[in-house]
Amino acid sequence: MPHLRHLAVHTATTKPLSLAECADLYPAAGVGGITVWRDALEETDPATAGRQLREAGLEVVSLCRGGFFPAPAESERRAAIDDNRRTIDEAAALGAPVLVLVCGAVPGQPLSESRQQITDGIAAILPHAEANDVKLAIEPLHPMYADDRSAINTMAQANEICDQLNSPLLGIAADVYHVWWDPDLETQIKYAGENGYLFAFHICDWLTPTNHLLTDRGLMGEGCIDIKKIRSWVEAAGFQGFHEVEIFSELWWATDQREYLEAIVQAYKEHC
Amino acid sequence: MPHLRHLAVHTATTKPLSLAECADLYPAAGVGGITVWRDALEETDPATAGRQLREAGLEVVSLCRGGFFPAPAESERRAAIDDNRRTIDEAAALGAPVLVLVCGAVPGQPLSESRQQITDGIAAILPHAEANDVKLAIEPLHPMYADDRSAINTMAQANEICDQLNSPLLGIAADVYHVWWDPDLETQIKYAGENGYLFAFHICDWLTPTNHLLTDRGLMGEGCIDIKKIRSWVEAAGFQGFHEVEIFSELWWATDQREYLEAIVQAYKEHC
């Protein structure tokens, strides 16, 4: 059974809650960490939000999310880079040590071209990340998001960019939902760990059937992912950070979020 | 522009049509080949169906589908093997040179275990395939089907099983929908071609957004897949067979199927 002190929850998991409600309910449920999505910062400036969350007893784990670098026009790519720099500022103000990157893709543009634009984009924002001491975590997304969300679809591809850009502030957010199917997963997690790339670990489950590509993810234990095994791999690779519950689920969002948080804690104890 | 004589259509693509209607409408639209799904054989025995299709001027390309080998209990796996032997009989009676295998997966069972059961299952039916001169084509499925449809999710994994079982009757059905995202695709197609594994080539498109995991596929040109490029790879690898249009789409199924066949021919000319 994992220690609860490693349990973090994403604000997107409990989307109906305001950030103030998260600050209230997460610690009450035993949750130790919080990853903040940018939409949760609409009503509070990042510095105030960070202070309030810490005062509530929560550790701020990450800010979600930057990225979306690829675009056909150079002006659009430059705008994306500027937006990512502002997001790094937000992460620094919030006191989030990590900014998660959903790297982007353009339907119809070759994935290899998008990957080059992603690499170039990350290279362009790395100095700003370094100046602000904010780590950047590439999140490989499941291949079903290769059309318009990310051209980085495996740990191997994320490792490759980390190798290429070679910065202590560039690493990976490994999410079981995206990578569980990968026959090369254990090897690539080991490689990431050996090279200091494992910055974040996200958990949820894959439902059978999955009724929506984006918003039908499962609570741990509801699906087919062997989370314990993948957790054992990331820990064997040296990862000691939070286990972040990131679930997009219309079904769970429609429930009482206080009871949902209890279900999350219970599922975490049983299935992670 | 591809020659129409390479154009085949799956009965599942025009699901509202009976097999007799397919025999009537496909040749009228200029379609040269047909891949028959087993549900289309419910009203006609395979031998009669095959004769009628050939008399209508269609070449029978494949029978879809066998597979689904993995199961927790040995008795279930044995039943799957028996069912696959019967499906080989159907393919032989139909006069289909190829039986397509959707290999199967069991939610929660390790994918590596399922892959072993798949390999064992194919090994068990290969002698029957050889006795009937029916080729078996492993169809790698997109990783979003790794939970319950197939533990074979890349060309590399299919190549591996072909290498292992080493039979001239075992090869691969490459479907652009399932493999387009794979960074290793060109290499693996080349490898499959060099080893004589390329038995079938399926085409359709990936829609953005995709609203259903199974039945929201696009007509060629409606989505983001560079079909021409992948076709150039399979042809460079020596493939000279049919380009089979396999589209599961509630939207297209709801249209006039005669007009849909015209749209298929037009899309094939323009985007493949």
C-alpha cells in the first residue's frame, strides 16, 4: 500500500471544484499534493493561489500545462513560445517546480515535422525555464491523440528529445493512461530514470469500453492498467515524487466531489 | 493516381448492403475486389457466395476475420482455436486467399501474456491453414484497442510473430488507421516486405475529432493520414495487392450506399 503522503490530485480531476474548494477538500481527504491546471487560476493570481494552497497544507506538484508548439506558420509557433514563457512565469509564481508540456500536433502535418517543431520550441523556452528554476516535463500522449494533441506518443520519443536538448530542467511526465500499452515501457522508464528524466507520474485507468477519447477515463482499479507494476518500474528507476491522480471523466465529474475524493483515496490505497 | 483495379471494399464498409447488393453495386462503381466479413455470410453459404461474387466480376480478397486467441481459461483458448479452424474452412470455401486475424486481448491480462497466447493460437491453426492453402494475416490494431481487441499494436510486434512462426502462409494486414502514428512504420513495412509478410493493405482516414473509438472512421481525405506516403512505402516494399477500403462509420452507414460507393471511388482517386 502506498503512503498517502505521495498522493496528489489534479484540479482537472475534480473539475467542478474551485481552487479554494480544492484547498479545503483535498487535505481533508488525506491528499498531500495538488497539480494545478491553468483554468483553475482564472480567479486567483498564481502567487496568491500558491500561498493559499501551501497554507492549506498542500504541496504544489506541477502546473498543467504548456506545450502545443507545432503550427504551420512561424508566427504561430513564435506565439506558442511566448505563451509558454508566460506559463513558466505562472509556474514560478505559483511555486510549482514542474510545468507539464502537452507538446501539440497539427492534423495532416507529418509527425516528424511536428516533433522537430516541438524540439525547437522547447529549446527556445529552456533558458527562461532555467532562469525561473522551473522544470519542463514532456508528457507523451497516447497514440490516439497523435492527430492534434501530441506528436510525442511514447516514452522513447520523449527520452530522445531529453537526450538531444540535454538540460537538467527537461524531463518527462509519465502517465499510465498514455503509455501502459507500450511493449517498450519498462526499458524506457529505466532509461529515463537513469538519465534523471522522471519528473512526474500520473495515474488513472483505462476503461473497457472507453466511450469518449478524452473524457471517459477511469478511477484506478476500474480498468485494465496494472498501475502497481508501472509504479514499481518508476520507483525502481529512482522516482520518489508524487503519484498524481489525473482523471478526465464526465461520469465522475457528475458525482459529489467530496465522496469522489474519498473514492480516489480508497482506490489509491487498493490499486496503486 | 492509383488504378481502380487495385480498389477493393470491405462489406463492413457498406454495412447496410446485403452481400447480393455488394455484388451488384461494387462492380458498377468500378470496384474490383471485395473483402467479406463473416456477418455478410449469414444468409449465403461461403462457396455459393464466392461463386456469386466472382460471377459478378469481383475478386475475393480476404475473409474478415479470425483471431481473438487470448483468454484466461485453456478451454476458452481451445474453443477459439477450433473457431479459427472453422473460419479457415469458410475462407477456403469462399475462395478467399487470406484470412485476416484480429488477434485479441483480455482486459487486465498482461499484454505480453496475451501475445504469447496469440502466438500459440496461430501456431495451432497454421497446419490447417496450410492444408487449405489459406494465408493468415495478423492485423496490428491501434493501441487504443489494446484493452480488449488486440495485444498486437505495432507492425514490429506482428513482424516478430511472423519471424517466430516462420511460415509462408503467415503475414500481416497493414491498416493505415492502426499504424499511421508509428514512428517506426516505414522501417517495419520495409522489413515486412523483405520477408514476404505483406499480405494486405487497408485504407481509411483518421478524423479530428474522432467521436467514437470504433465507428467514427473517415473516408480517405477526410482526416490526417498521409495515405499516399504509406502506400508508397508498402509498394516500395514489394506489395502489389489490393487497396482495401475498410471504414466503420455510423455517419457514412446512414447515407445512400450507392452514392457512398461513388464517394469512395472519388476519394480513392484523389487521396490514395
